[in-house]
Amino acid sequence: MEKLNYDPEARNEIRDAAAYYESCREGLGQAFLESVEKAAHKISEDPYRWRRISGRFRRCLVNKFPYGIIYTVDENEIYIAAVMHLKRRPGYWMPRTES
């Protein structure tokens, strides 16, 4: 299992999406958080399972929600650059790839 390192903006995206879903229906925000956590756990167990989408970055889809986790794998760490909504502003996260 590899260590996960979240970009601060990715953490904000998770928080904001969970708050949005919770405002739609009680408990839905928690369900979103659990789905993201499960996807991140799958990434940490088998990081090369998902296809590359841009350069060295890969995308794992979040089950039951229209989100994807954008990440890259380094020696002993997985850098999560974004937790993005699949229908909004594609590629907005790319400036994060420079760090």
C-alpha cells in the first residue's frame, strides 16, 4: 500500500463536493466521502490499474458519483492532484501537475 499525498486543492474539492451533496440530501455528503475514500484505497493498493489521461497522470472514477481522482505515482507516494467533477471544466487541474 502506497502513501497518499493530497494536493490542498484536492482536499478542498472533496470538502466542497461533500457539503454540496449533504445540502441536497442528508447523508449524501457522507456517502460521497466514503466513495472517495474507497477509490483512494483502491488506488493505494494497485496504482497502475487505471489508465493514463495526461502525461504521467491517471484517473480513477469514484463509484456512484460523477467524479474522478486524478493522481500520479512516484517511488513511494501517490500524489492526488484533483478530485474533479467529470462534467465541469476539464483540465482545470493541469497547473497542479507542475509541482
